[in-house]
Amino acid sequence: MSAEAPLPDPTDRAALLAGLRARIARLDPGLAGMAGRATLPLSPELDGHLPWNGLPLAGLHEVLSAEPGAAIGFSALLLARAQAALPGRSVLWIAPEPDAYPPGLARLGLSAASLILVRAPRPADALWAAEEGLRCPAIGAALLFGAAPDLTAARRLQLAAETGGGIGLLLRADDENPGPTAALTRWRLSARPSPEAGPHHLGEPGWEIALLRARGGRPGNWIGEWDAARGELRTLAPVQASAPGKKRRA
């Protein structure tokens, strides 16, 4: 067996990260398969914790909803990024009773023109719609509300996303022990009041963003603020979680 190639000079950060990612890819064949695929930029701080330097398309991602409004807003932001990266493709919004507010989504960059609302009261129907949608090259993203699918169903969604090239988002309620997942990343979102909020102005959306797991990545916690004028997510990192005394497992 040949000796492992030495890591580059630690002062060369870009080369060091590239070397580490190459080693991780050799250890995890699944990560190697993600190499060269398109990614969605989030923010420099968040991207730096992800081995793909962004959130990969052609993959499944999980968003735990500590507070529904916060999780929906963050998910809408991800859908908008996918919409921009894959122009001409539609976005599926799958829920027992889909309730999307177009003006609010537009402020996060998500156009309602290509948004398709899918009413699926039964979990089996919702999973079928998400899987079939993700396999279709005309669909750029699918957001699925509801309970977490089992590992077999989640793996099918991941494979469907790899086939169609779009991004799949599982939005589910927060849980003390969310269990294993086939998703490439798992996030938890909580609301945070905007510093610009006042009696007659709610301000821009703000979040407490926790990256709980990413294949080959590093967990982290951030304060996130949406800048609608620039269309940018500003993050302050790292920060402590809002409830450090409450242990959670990812």
C-alpha cells in the first residue's frame, strides 16, 4: 500500500481544505460521488463548515423546526437559491394543507411563478409526490412537510434527487432525539427577533441556525439575518446555542 500523501503547508488554507476534503472523500465513497456537483452558496461562515463549500444540489437535506415560521423561512431561502441555480425548473411545496404566502416568499427571493403547491394529507402520498418530483428533470426543488420518513424512504428520496439533479428538503418538527437520517445535512432553526423590529415594523427575518450534522462537515451554531436589499444571508459565527443546558443528539 502506498504511503498517504502529506498534507500541504498549514499556512495555505485553501490547499489544506482541499487536501482534507480529498481524504474524507476516500474514506466515504458517498462523498466522493458528490464531487463536482453544483452547490448553493449560503454564507461564508456556513459554507466553511460544509465539505462541499456550499449546500449540494442533487441531494436530500433535513430542517428541524424548533419554531415553524423560522424553519419555513429558512427553507424558502434554500428553495429560492435552488430556483436561481436551476432556472426554468419548478419548485414543489408538498404539505397536508399547503399554505404559502407569496409576498413573504418573494422577500426571501422565491418566485411564486414556478411554485407548485401539492396537497397530500396522507404521508404515503406526500412521499410519493416528493420522490416522483425529485426524479423529474423539470423540478429543481421539493419541500416536504411532515413526519420524518424511515431510512428506506429517505434513501429513496436521496437517490431521486441524485437522478433529477434538484434539491430535496425535509421539514419536520424538532425532536429531542431525531434519530439517524439519510440526508446529507441536518439543520435546526429557531426564530430570532430582528434588531430593526419596532412597534410598526417587524424587520427582516432573523434566525438561530444550527448545523447538527453534515457528511464530512463540522457542526456549528450561528445568528442569521436576512438582508432583503442585497439578497444575502448574513451570519455571525460561531455562537452558542440558545439553550446550552438542554442536550440534544443529532
